[in-house]
Amino acid sequence: MEITWLGTASILIKSNDTVLLFDPFFSSFRNDGVSFPMEILPQVQAIFITHPHFDHFCNMNSVLKSSAASVYVCKKGILIAEQHGLDG
């Protein structure tokens, strides 16, 4: 198993053929200019948003264009996403 910290709360976990992403972040919410490594998205099977802070799913429509991953988030996160016009 390989665990990679991607910055802020974002973690990538690889185990054999399984790749899981937790709490992706987006550079528009960071002051240090670090951007999310979008090139990893095609290999990710599932994205977990563990807490409904908007920086973890604000660009989810773009993420889903680069990945076929399922996205898991709590009910409050779904409501926040809908309020901001993100896909359900």
C-alpha cells in the first residue's frame, strides 16, 4: 500500500490496482500557488469527500471530466454542491 499526501487534507491511497482519493483540493483556495495534480485523476476509482468544505468539491465537474471515479460525500455536501450548481 502506498499513501501520498497531496497537500491540505488531500490523500491518495494506492493498493494493488485500487486508487482512492480523499478530499481533493483546488488551487483557487490556496495562497501558496500549489495546484492539484489533475494528471492522477484517470487512475482514481473513487473520490471521498470526508467533510463538506467547498474547496474539496468546488471543481468537481472538471474532475469528473478527467475521471470515471465515483464520488462519495455526506448529505450536507450534496446540498452545498447543489446550491452552487454542481452536478448531483
